[in-house]
Amino acid sequence: MAGHYYTPEVWIPIFINVSLSLVFYIITSRLIPKLAGMFINARICGIDLNKHQSVQVPEAFGVVAGCMYLIVMFLFIPVPFGSAVLQNSAFPYHELAKLVTALLSICCMILLGFADDVLNLKWRHKLLLPTVATLPLLMVYYVISNSTIIIVPKPLRYLFGFSVDLGVLYYVYMSLLAVFCTNAINILAGVNGLEAGQSLVIAASIVLFNFCELSSDLWRTHQFSIFFLAPFIAVTLALLKHNWYPAKIFVGDTYCYFAGMTFAVVGILGIFSKTVLLFFIPQVINFLYSVPQLFHIIPCPRHRMPRLNRDSGMLEASEFKCDESSLSPLGKLCLNVVEKLNLARVTRKDGTIVGNNLTIINFVLVKVGPLHEAHLSAVLMTIQILCSGMAFLIRYPLASIFYDVPR
Amino acid sequence: MAGHYYTPEVWIPIFINVSLSLVFYIITSRLIPKLAGMFINARICGIDLNKHQSVQVPEAFGVVAGCMYLIVMFLFIPVPFGSAVLQNSAFPYHELAKLVTALLSICCMILLGFADDVLNLKWRHKLLLPTVATLPLLMVYYVISNSTIIIVPKPLRYLFGFSVDLGVLYYVYMSLLAVFCTNAINILAGVNGLEAGQSLVIAASIVLFNFCELSSDLWRTHQFSIFFLAPFIAVTLALLKHNWYPAKIFVGDTYCYFAGMTFAVVGILGIFSKTVLLFFIPQVINFLYSVPQLFHIIPCPRHRMPRLNRDSGMLEASEFKCDESSLSPLGKLCLNVVEKLNLARVTRKDGTIVGNNLTIINFVLVKVGPLHEAHLSAVLMTIQILCSGMAFLIRYPLASIFYDVPR
């Protein structure tokens, strides 16, 4: 343990942050049911397709969670700088600038996400919005450090040398990271509690990683990440309480954007974006699995979420249907590969192809069989947790193969 | 002129800022009509009560202006720090922190304003939202300077001395300033083009004041204000183009909050909040005049905007009506004072009182007679401009009575 580990400078701000988060967990979880009527009146609601009765469920509650999150963070702003003010030492203005910029990106993402939920923006906007919201982060990164040098993994050093200056590509990488994090959560959705649940597991995993790293020399950046994630976990738990099966509210795109941007921000400013991506394994797999449908190589219906079997009350994999002749050669190839690898249930009859929609949600249903919605959520959460465990295995014992780990 | 006045450090960032603003004026004014259908589909629209036909007009377009404003400002972030980066001089992190915090407050206000427009929040929320959005500003002010000392005006110095430390009251003052600026614009509304028009005049007046002060020692803070207001003027002009009579879009509460917060931010961070308030003379008068109705001392109908005389096509003052017996003693007193000072048209008949609603819009209509909506807007703009002229008279020749002006 380094000398700083047991000092109040490390633990008191974390203690205050966690306490504030607890208070706001209680406030938020009480506030949500009170606001439901207001959302219904404003017609920000949708029908839960996987229920027997078709009831209007208020949507876009991510905006409530996001606003409560911002209030916690606003109140928390002075805390990390308390010791600098008290000790009259040089004030860490760059730390303050980083903190506020991160909040600006998150706030902007909540605003754009809510606008998306309300206005139903088009797909191309969904890619543009996170890029806009990352702008302040990139700009401040540019003026503060503009360090675009990365350490090359050991096996590749004979090609590129010890380090490479990525230059402008580094900024492209950072903004793509934000686009990926926000949309990856958005496309692994459609079952009660899934968006908030997966984000909760990812956030908890990053916080665990941060706590492991608090003893290292880079403790400040990990403390910074905890400051952002503890309140995030609090408002997510409050959402999850009302969004878990049977959902009384939906979290909306607002929440997916908000969550993804929070992860991107802590990854970028904490300079552990590769580790953050490790906790996105199910999302990465889901994205790759979805690619043929997302890029319309294989037909993609408007909704890919599982559908309710009204007789059994169980969820079954939803399907796409098309004429074999209408498929492009690339589409046929994709379908063959997926079929050969046993990654989808495809049936052909009279020139018509029927296959399950390519999401890991449907994949689970194909492999395990029809499941009750609450059980499906629980299974997907378990997968997310197992993948986080795997991520820790990769990050700790295996990282030394690729990098010189100083421990 | 001080030595800095003709240096590129003063003018190049302003030039870039104004150029960006021009580009975004064009983009925004082209974007607005394209988005109108999207707002109508999302049912974010209202009927213009002062037109012959009842047409659905898309509302809350302040959110479009606000988002475009944020994009300009995000792109602009590195510019003021170019010279510091190039000259390798000490990086002004506190300036960066100020800039980003101001943007955070404005972004948060746009988010909350849009939520208000969409969800139709209650009156008490309208007072709470600007307070929340000012939080980051106050927190950063607290950690950066925490200077709460004010210079006492000369005539009061025999009472308080040269300066007074307001302590926590200073923070209360700053947050009330934000609440006032946002709501003052919000209650002087209801005629096509009025919200954007008055904000335009106020912004232009502050920018003029800033240009006058660019030669002073405090030039940096005035340059900072110009950075914020030039893009604001650009997006406001774009809005006004479509919001002027006959309005094809409404700006919504979002815009009023956005405008008010921008003024509050430049006033607070530029430490010329008293001067900013000087440009709010019509709003202050309108607020004081409205007080009896706002606090329900005199009955207040839901809409106080002027109403259309469908025969003449002219706008006339809208009125409130009540039984004389239902008025409280305080209500009677208020009504008598207003009547005695000839500030309202009140008629009494068979115990029923009818009077014009207490806004300066109705006051103008009572004094000048019915006006066409476009003329009424123009008259109110003229009043705003004349008041700005008066503000300059007060600020420059008269300020020396109250303070030691160093020029």
C-alpha cells in the first residue's frame, strides 16, 4: 500500500459522495411514482408489448434520474477541493475543470437524449448526439493535456515500437467510444429492467476496479471515477426499483445515453477506457451479433425484442421473415455462417426463411427455451455479472502479457 | 486606451466567435422550419390564440436554439486559450473552469426548461429550476474565489463603511438573480416575437456595454461576456426570424430560461450583475406591476396576454373580472392605488369590477389603443430599446455619484 492509502484525503470525499448518493437514492425512488401521472398527461408514454393487458407506461424516466444525478453532483462539486481550500495549497484548477467538463458532457447527453425520446429522432441523429455531447470533453482534453500517445501492447512492439502518437485519431477514438457506449446499451433493451440492470452491473464493476486501484499511484483518477459512479448507481437503483418486472415506468433512450456517456466520461478522463470496454463484453457481443440486421444485410423488423406467448405467459424469441430470393449474396453468407455456427434458429420452407432476430436476448430464449420476463431479465443480469468476472480475470492476471504491470 | 487594446489577444478570439456565430445563425435559421413537423408529430405545439384561424404552432423551439448555441460554444472552447498554448505560458485553468461552468449552468437550464415545456411543471417548480441550474455556478464561484465582499455605494458609506462582506447572502443574491432573470422574461410574453425580441435587445445592450469596457483593465471579463452573448444573439435572431408575427414557431419556456440564465451567468461571472439588471428595466417594471396578480391579491386569469378583437383584427387589453365583495382589503387597496395613479383601466358596475390585467403589454394597449400584433411587438421593442438607452445614461454619467469610477 502506498502512503496515501489511509489518509482522509482519499476516504472522506468518498464517504461524503456515498452518503449523498444514499440520500438521493431515497429521494429519487420516492419521486418517480409521483411524477408518473405528469408523464402520462404529457403523453410521454408507451405500451408494454410484453404484457397481457395493454397499459400506458410512462417513458423517458431517465430524465428524472439524470436530473437527480446532476443535483447530487452539483452539490458535491466543492467537496474534493475542501483539503486544497483548507490547507491553502495550490488550487487544483485543472481537476475542477475536468470535473465540470465531465458534468457538462453528461448534462448535454441527458438533454439530447430527452429530446430524442420526446421528438423521436432518426437513426442518424442517434449517432450524432453522443458526438456532440463528447465535444466539450474532447475540447477540454485538447487544451489541458493533448496527450495522444498510447503505449503499444508488448506483442506488437516489434511493429510499432514502445509507444505511438495517435494524434487526431485519438480524438476520433474517444468520440467513437462515447457513440459506442451510448448505443450499445440502447440496442440491448426491450425487457423490463434490462437497460438499468446492465448499467448497474457495469457501474458496480468499474467501481470495484476503482477501489482495487485506489492504492496505486494513479489513485486520484480512480477516486474521480468513484465520485461519478456512486451517485449513478444510486439513481439507477431507484429507477430499477420501478422499472423491474412488472415495469411501472420505462427508462427511455434518455437513460441509455446518460449511462453510456457516464461510462465514456470516466473511461476517458480516468484514462482506463480499455478497461471500461472490458465490462461491455455482452454489449460488444450483442453489437457484433446484431451487425447483419443493423446494417440491413438481413431484414430487420422495427422491434427486435422478444414477444409474449399469450397462452403460456412466457417470452419467446421474436423472428424476422423474408423470401430467400430477396436476400443479397452477403445476406445469404451471413445467414449461413450464423446457422453453421449454431448461433441462430433458422428454418426454411417454400423459399421463405424465418430466423430469430439477432440479439443475445433472443439467443438466450432460443437456447434456454421460453422464459418468464422476470426470469429472462435475471438470466441476462447473470450473464452480465459473469462477463464482469471474466473482465477482471482478463484485466488482472492477463494484462501482464500485454503491458508491463507495475505490481 | 490601455496597452492591451490593440493586441490580437483581444480581437482574434472575438473575431472567431462572431464568425462562428454567423455560420450558426444561418444553420439554425434553416434548421428551424425543417424541425417544425417533428415537433407537431410529438404534439409539442399550441394554438396561437391571437390569430383568426386556429392553427397548431410548434412550441419549445428554444431547445433547438439552445442546442445550436451549445454546439457553437463547445467548438469555441479551445479558442480563448490558443495564445496560452502557443506561448507556453501558465495555462489559465481557472478561466477554463469558469467557461465550462457557465456552459454547464446554461445547458442544465435548457434541459430543465425543455422538461418544463414538455411536462408542464407547476409554478413552484419554475422557481426551483433556475436555482438548481445556478448551483454549479455558485459552487465553482465558492471554490474559485469565494469573494463575497461588495463595495458600498458612496451615499451609504456612512452607514456601512467602504465595503461589506455579504457572506452567504451573496450566494442567495446570485441565485435570486438567476430566478429573476429567467422568470422576468417568462412573464413578459404572449405576443409573437416578444420573448426573443426583448432578449435580443438586452443581449445587444450588454454586448455594447462590454465593447465600451474592453479598453478597461477588466477587459478579460468583458471579452468573456462577448463570447457568450454573440452566439446567443445569433441563435436568437434565427428564432426571431420565424417567431416574429405571424409566428410559425413558439420559443417556449425553454427559451426564456435559456436567455435569462445566459444573462445571469455573464453578470455573475463578469461581476457586473447590477449593470445587467439595469437592462431589465421594462421587466422589473412589468414584474412590480404584476405583483398584485402574481401573488393573487387581485384575481389572475390563466392567460394575461392581450386578446384579439375578431372584428377589427386588433389586439386589445385582456381583463380580469371579480365581485367587489370578494376582494381582500389588501386587494382593494392595491386596486385603489393602481386606479389613483392612472396605471390601469378599472370599471365598476353593480358590484362587479373589471380591470385590465396588470402587464405592461396591456398597459400599452390601454394607453395607446388597440394595436395590430406586429405593431404591438414593435412598440414593446422600442420601449425596451429606449430603456436600454436610459440604462446607459444611468450607468455612465450617474454611476460616479454612487461609486468612484476610474475614468
